[in-house]
Amino acid sequence: MPKIEEFLDYREYLHAFYRERKERKGYFSYRLLGRLVGMDASLLAKVLQKERHIADESIPAFVSALKLNAREGEYFENLVHFGKARSDAQAKVYFERMMKLQRVPSRRLEGRHFAYFSSWRHAAIRALLEFYEFRGDFKALAAQLNPPVAPKEARESIKLLKELELVKDDGTGRLVPSDKSVTTGERWASVAVASFQKETIALAGEALERHPRDRRDISTITMSVSREDIAEIKERIAEFRSSIIKFVNESANPEVVCHLNLQLIPLSVFPKEEK
């Protein structure tokens, strides 16, 4: 049976637990597991099929039925709350608690991936290494960022980038970005990216005073649109973003690391949906 710390979805863990028990004991069923946790078999089936969630008051019964120890039980409780979180802010709290409780081998890097998005400097330093020759001078590396960071923070970023295999030695002692990328798609990724974007938006606000006008471009349009217009605008932004990525990837002589934030946000309430 896989360790519970290897899961980021409690329903996937419950399904794995059920399948393992069923293989060992053919008589094991939803009805039997339902009796152990005090839940109707049909409702339990919907939970395992990711159609429903378990109630908070049912968590202790599941911890007992799954025979989890204190630490594993705490992980399971946070795992349930993580899966049921209604906002990225809530999910972030439970995810960070889960990461502190994990004791699985480092081959599962969700926690380190989450750390990658925890600060803007990690992505910035990785991009900086495309043209800056770094050979171990963390003080000089830290000073290259704007705003600058402490040498200790630069060292932490390099350590993380190495762990995630996002940088490599080019054979001469210089660190350069690897072709590997940080995978996303799970709930943890949306939580991490939301946190990362908050930081970059804050940096954009600070840029108004930190950088002269000829080194930045910040503009705002306030407009009235329909829901259909919003969908069209988002598509056009996606096309523009793709064109910028293509242009940058074809650039031969990078000299500076930049953030490009594209923000489309509502400033009024939406009319109620017609039933």
C-alpha cells in the first residue's frame, strides 16, 4: 500500500486503499468500508469517484479505518481540507502543512516545485543564468537582480534550481538553464502560481518608482464590455502572449531579465446569470 504522503488527493488515496484491500480480501466492499466509517455505501462510492467529499466530522472515522498513526492522520485531515478548499489562499495553508508532514523520498518533488513558485527570485535567477556567467559568486549574483536580494537568498535559489534539475553545469563550471521545465496542472500548482503572480504584481507596482519610464511600460484601460467581449479579449491576450514567447525564444543576445504581467480584472459586479 503506497504511503499517504505520496498523495495530494485524499480520494485517490481512498481508492488505492480500497483497491489494495479488495485484492487481498475479495469480500471487501463499499458496504463494508462504509460500515467502518459510518457512511452509506452509495455515498462512499461517489466520494471515491470524486463526485462528492466526505464531511469534516467523518475524518476521525476514516483515520481509524485506514489505521493511520498520529502524523499520518494529521496529514489525511489536511489532505481532506486541501481538497475541499474553496480558495487558493485556503488551499495554500493546508498544502504547506502537508509539506511539513511529508517524509517520502525526494523523488516526489511537489513540495520543491511549490517552493519554486514561492518567490519571484527563483524564476528570475534561472532566466538570468541564460546570459550571466555564474561560477559560484553568490554576492555578485544577488546584486544582478533588481531589486537585489541577499547572497544567502541567491544561494538558496541555486540550491533549489539544482534539486529540480532546472539548471546544469555546461562543462566549464558555469551554471546554465536546463531544458527541463516545472510541471503544473495539479491543484497544488494553481495555488503556487497564484502566490507567484501576487508577488509579480506587487513588483509591477513598485516598478513605478523603481525604474525610469523608458525602462518600463505600464498602462491601464478602463472599459465597459460584455461577457462575450471578455472571452474574446482573453483569446487575444493568449495570442499576444504566445507571440511574445516565440519572439523571446528566437532572441540571440539577452541582456536583462523582465517580467511581463498581463492583467484583465473586473471592477464591477457581474449581473446575475439567467436560469
